[in-house]
Amino acid sequence: MALPINQHLPPHLREVCDLLARGLLRLRSRAAEEAARDGADQGDRLLHFPAAERLHANRTNRRLA
């Protein structure tokens, strides 16, 4: 979704803003790719707990030990 162009800015400033925005998007994309690649190299996995093992900090039911 493209954002509307700010017509109050002179054309040369709109061009600078466009270049900066595109550069920022490239950097963020590259950083995300590197983070995904690094995570895959280290063997990071999502943790999955069965429903019976899931615990919450504010448990309302208590059992005797």
C-alpha cells in the first residue's frame, strides 16, 4: 500500500524522502534475511509444549505437592 505523497514538500525534498525510505526498507530486509539465516545455522527451534504442560504465571487452581 503506497502512502500519499506530501504535496507540501518541494519536489527535491520528496525525492530525498523517497530515496531514504527505499534505503531503509532495503536495510531492514537485509537485516531480516541475515537474522533468519543466522537462526537457521544455529539450529534454533520453536518450543512446543503439550496442553497439559503449559503453565501460566497467574494460575488460579493449585494442587498440593
